[in-house]
Amino acid sequence: MQPWVSWTPSSGRPLATILNAENNWWGDASGPAPYGSGNGVNEFVDADPWLAAPAFAAGRGR
């Protein structure tokens, strides 16, 4: 997952925006890496809190 980044023409420096990815399943109950053993995120992703189990998709069965 890549963060949303925009460039400021006057300064030439990136302005990073934190991506809200709370309450998602990251492939492991321990959460996303580097916090747990699930899929990785970086410092531009707010993944806390995360789901401890996959969410049930209606109409898809288990």
C-alpha cells in the first residue's frame, strides 16, 4: 500500500497525508507489520485499531 503524497511546487518537498486504514484485516490477528505478522504498512498508514479476524462478507458463505 502506498501513501498519498502530493508535491508542493514552491518548496519541492513532499507533503505526506496519513491514510486512515483502521478496522481492516491485515492477514494476521496480530495486526500489520511492523506491529504484527500481517501485511506491511508504513508510517503514512494509520492501521490501529485493526480487525483480529477477517470480516464476514454477506452472501459469500464461510
